[in-house]
Amino acid sequence: MQKDFDGWNTVKKKTNKEASRLYTVREIWWCQFGINIGTEQDGSGERFLRPAVILRGFGPDACLVVPLTKSQRTHPLRFPVGIVDEKEARANLSQIRVIDTKRLVEKIGFLDKDIFKSLKKTVRDIL
């Protein structure tokens, strides 16, 4: 599969000019993950978006997120989180990363409190 690094670079330049976003842990956001190397999780569409759950904040400009996937492939590092944007979703724990809040595009909603608690415990157990 050919990756559109040039297209992502154009979007990334615009994203860098954006203001930081206000966020809260447990929120689910559309994030601009862009095009990444090899098996790193990419965004999709014209804006290179993927939903992600905010696990922890690091001030107004950065947060720890876990990208979501609609893939139903069972794996210990794919934690089921329920329905997100009308699709069954799993948190892809192998792709946890810190992002600048400029990558946050649009809030989708909140992850259920009990699911979030279980997700955080699973993250702690694998680290």
C-alpha cells in the first residue's frame, strides 16, 4: 500500500498552526494521527483522522492517548471499548502515544467509566 506522506505533510503544517484544545481524560476524540512509518497506526481520510481515548493529561498542550480501531481481530493488546461513532471499537494498546493537543479535532464523547477503569488497569498491567 502506498502511503501519502506528502498529503499528510500539507495537513500537518496546517495542524501545527492550530490552537491547543481543552480536553478531559476519558474523552474520545477524532485525532489527526497522520501517516506514520511501517506498522504504526495511521489516520485515514483527507484529514488523516482516527478516534482515540485520552488516558492522561500532561498540561494544556499534551496528553497520552490510545488509538481506537474497528478491527475485530482478537489480541491481548486490543481492548474492547464498545460502540464508538456507531462502530464496535477496540483500543489498540500497542500504539499508545503522547500527542500535542493540536491534533485533537473533534470530541466524539466519553468512554464509559467502568470500561475506562478496566482500560487503565490493563494499560498498567502491560507496562
